[in-house]
Amino acid sequence: LSIPGVRGDVFRKPVVKIKYQDESLEWQEEVFDDFNARVIQHEYDHIEGILFTDLISTLKRQLVKKKLQNIMDGKARPDYRMKFCNKKGR
């Protein structure tokens, strides 16, 4: 959903182990698999500034190049509802 009208398959590891600090600043370590592992990897990519288009094959990227250009030119329409905030952030 990050890029309207552009979809593609991305390889994700089936299991991830993450180490993090909880709200008490205590170190925790957990293992996640299946859907949760996929979501964690997806969100971590966003934190690192990586979009799924950075992870697809060169051929697939070439096939969606026109759609990506249309998005950059403001000519794209998402196939899902969007809600925009006013200038005050509400």
C-alpha cells in the first residue's frame, strides 16, 4: 500500500530475532515468525528508508517504471481511501 497501484513480491526471512529496550529501558530479546516476522521486516525497512521497489528485481522495477514516474508527477490515484490532515495536523 505504500505505493499506489504498484505491487510486487519481496523475499522476507521466515524468522527474525530482535533485541530491543522496553519502556523500562530493560533489554529484551524475542523471536518472531511467519506474519509477525514479515511485518517487523517491512516496518524496519521503512525506518531505514527502504521501499519495496528497492528490493524487487531490476526487470520488475523496469516494468513499473512508468507507474512510479506517474506517482512522482502527481498523476497517480490510490485504489484505497485516503484522509488528509489540515494544516494544524488534525
